[in-house]
Amino acid sequence: MSRVYLEDVVKVYDKKILALDNVTFEIRDGEFFVLVGPSGKSTAMRIIAGLEDPTSGRVYIGDRVVNDVQPSNRDVAMVFQNYALYPHMTAFDNMAFGLKLRKVPGTEIKARVDEAARILSIESLLDRKPKALSGGERQRVAVGRAIVRKPRVFLFDEPLSNLDAKLRVQMRAEIARIHQRLQTTMLYVTHDQVEAMTLGERIGVMYRGKLQQIADAMTLYRQPVNQFVAGFIGSPPMNFLNGSLRAGEPLVFADDSVALPLSPEMSQRLGSRAGQPVVAGIRPEDISLPESGSPLPRIKAQVDVAEPMGSETLVYLRIGSTNLTAKLVTPAYPRPGQAAEFCVNTGKLYLFDAQTEQTL
């Protein structure tokens, strides 16, 4: 079994920098698990790989505690951000190098490298050295070097961050196909929430050394547990407004510039919080141009910037001191400098406790 489990793992640097704060999570056997967030994720991966020791807590691979097991004996393969290919070796030799160190027979080495090359579509590149390869081709060789080892666990440490946008999309699909074919346990670390959402069967969102939430992509998007997850998952990010709840029928969220009536269901659930400060969140796609007969509440806003992107247009709005982003799918949109009305789908409004930042 290739399950990975971190139990109450703490990592402190220099006795004062808390990188991991009682982190506990499980990567199931054969699962593609992604860690995303501004900090802590690479530290967790390095502890699994054995490149760093936890200050406290246990690390399991399978049913075995590996805290005191050397990296070379953990049966994991790591794909790094910078490829780490030997410049004087061909692609074949780079992929075969680890197997040669383990004294794997030559015929088996060739069979494994050829198989990995077929999976990655790099059969014609095996006799080239890294300087003769593009960035995407080098990354394929680095992935192939991991595949030939047939490890129990693959660890990907931001492997696509050095590639251009088009290559990142191609390699994302490539890595997803590799997992579907190999069905090996994979941990993928990234700062890019689009990568996380498109690749991960489950995603762990980290912030300030703590795991904020673990779920599939759509659960994180639709049911974030707190304001950080809500703002981190989704592109463009969620709009946030600081205000309070006004008593009435229905309950109304209001700040200095906006007043938004809540849905009857939300009003009933949050009636006891009338008068309390809250943070309201609304996703850009839930702000739209008015349609005839629409019951949605309207706001008046000044258009600062419009970014047409083909199938959609991002419009940056200002209402007093409040800035909002709208994602419009209509071909017509107000131009910068214009004042316009917009509808807000308050049925999709999120409310967060102003102090704890937890979802209400």
C-alpha cells in the first residue's frame, strides 16, 4: 500500500519560525493529492521525502513510520522545479542514472527508459543532451527519470513554474494522463490554484503553516470554510466587502457604499447576528449587467478598467471606496469612465465572521 500520512507534524526553523503547525492529512493509495497555498506546502513535501526532519510528529508511508528512514530508502521519486538534469548526459542517461546506481541490469534499464519515453512521447529525444531540449522537453525527461524508478510515491515540487503559459497547460494534461495510466500515489505542490483545481482529486489549502481545508476542487470553490480559502480558490478572486448586518425583513448586508438584501434562507439563519460586523464575499461571475425583469438587487458603480478576453470581459468597478471585479459573458460592456448599473446575485453571497474569518 502506498498511502502517505502526516500525523501532528510540526516544523520550526531556528526555534522561532513555525513552518508547519500540527499538520495532519492523508494521501490515499493511488490518489493525486495537491497542496496549494502561499507557504508550508514545500516543507511538508520535503519532510515526506526525508530531505527535512519534522520537529515533532510522525510521517507514514504505507503502514511504516519513516521519520528515521533515509530518503534513498523511502521509495519515493521527486520531480523538482528546476529539472536538475546532468548537462553532460543524454536524456537516456539522465533517466537511467538512478537505476545504474542501484545496479539494475542493463536490459531492464533500457526497457524501463523506453517505456517511460513512450508514455511521455520523447522517444526521439533520448540521444539529446539537455541544452538541445526545450523547457517542456526537459521537464518530460525529469518526469521520466522519476517514472523509471517505479516508486511507491511521486512527489512533484512546483514542476511547471519555469514553463511558459502554453507549455504549462500541455504539461498539466500530460501529468494527469500519467497518473491515470500509472495509478500511483502522487503529491503535487503548487502555488497556482488553477493547477491545483485541474489536477487534484483532493486539494489541501495551506496558510500560515496550517491546513485550512481539504476537499475536491468544486467543494473548495462552493463551500469554503473561511475567508482565506474563499479568496484563494477562484480566478479572478472573490470580492470582499467589510460591513454589518442590518435588522429587517429581509436582513441586509451594508457597508458605506453598498446595501444588499440577503435571501430569505440566509436572513432566517443569520437573524441573530443583526448589528454585528461581517465580511461579505461575492464572486466576479455573480455580478452581471441588468436584464429586463431581473429581480436581483442593483448597484451603481464607476467602471475603472475593462479587460475583454474573448469569451468574457473582466470589469473593475468602484463604488465610493469599494473596489469590485465583475466577470461578464455578454459581448457588450460599459467602457472605462462610465457609470453603470450592475446586478448582484445575493443568493450566491458568502458571509464571514469579521474576527475569526470563518464562514457563517
